[in-house]
Amino acid sequence: MTELLFGQIGPGAFALAAGAVFFAAILQSTTGMGFGLTAAPILVLIDPRFVPSSVLLLGLLVASLSAIRGRADVAGREMVVALAGRVAGALIAAATLAALGGTTLFSLLFAGLVLLAVLLSIGRWHVRLTPLSLFVAGLSSGVMGTVTAIGAPPMGIVYQHSPAPKVRATLNGFFALGTVASIASLAAFGLFTSEHVLLALRLFPALLAGFWLSRWLTGIVDRGLLRPLILVICVASSLAIVWKALT
């Protein structure tokens, strides 16, 4: 019975994993990003099998729920352009993973570019939201998300100056549909299996609890906190990717 509920990780480790997913779901639902950043570093320490496939599936579920809740604010045309880039990036990343078995150089390159973008954003540099910037952000997100399960930073940089409801709804819609591309790409190369689905489903109740609680926290985030949170998430995501790549 214990193994059925907790798998091979044990009750204590499972509670820690559930806590990570709970808080990650709150962050994703209120800002439109951050699930992989919050959940992946803890889950990979508990059981490496969680990353990236199970984390991607959990992220897909919470992003889908959040996008449906905020569907009136989704910028559909912008999302389609970014998704085209996401699909291309996911295919590039999955093929690289299958061919090389590791993508340390990719991880360091993209993490470094995101950190540079954050530093420039703190100054006077303003990324214009254009079809080209959306496609490039989607492409970068597809590579980063498929390789590390952390694909939010490029999209966060592009949307940091947009209204909070639009950011939250559009990013959640983008990640919901974009993650399907990442999972499909991994599955095509045998890197997403029923084992990963079972690992994710055990943590689904914690995800639902975080999503449910988030509805009372979005108002707090929208009071001038969204852009600082996005930049903090981008920096933390990049540092987490660098740490993972180097260790």
C-alpha cells in the first residue's frame, strides 16, 4: 500500500515533493511562470526520474487549469507566434538530447543570455513585444524547457511590461500548449514513458491544492509585484540551470 501511494521514494520524501509542487503551482497560477524553477530542483534531488518529463507533465496540468480560468485575457495571436518558436525549439532540444545525451553547453548559453537580458532590463533596455521577439523567445523557451524543464525566462523577459492579467493568462496558455510539444518531442525519442506519468499523477492532488489557493493571491501579485517577480524568477531560473549544468 505504501509503495502504491508513494512509489519508491518513501513518505517523508513524498511529503517534500508534494510541498514543492504545491508552492510551484501557486507561483505558476499567479504569475504565469515559475513552476519548473520551484519544483524541478527539489524533485530531481528526491528522484532524478522526475526531471524533465514528470515536471513537464505537472507544469502542463497547472498551466492548463490557469489558462482556462483566465481565458478571457489570453492574447491568442501573440501566443500562436511564440508557440511556433516553442515547437521548433523543443524539436531541436529533443534531438540534441537523444544524439549527445547531455546539453551542458546549451544550458550555460541560454542561462547566460537570460541573465544578460535581466541586467539590461533593470536598466533602460525595453524588449519590444513584436512577432520576431515572440518567436525568438518561444524558440529559446522550447530549448530550455525541454532540456531543463525550466522554460519561462525568455517569455518572461518579453512580457515583463504587459498588464498582469494578460501576462498570467497568455503565459499559462503558452506553457500549456508549448509543453505538449516538449512532451511529444521527448516521447518521440523514448524519453517520456508511463513511468513518468505515474510519478506525476501521485503529486496531482498537491498541484490542485496550490491552484485552488492561488485564486485568492492573484490580486496581491497584481499590485505592482508582477514585474519584480518575473525578473527574480528569471534570475533564479538561470542560476538553477547553471548550477545543474556545472554539477
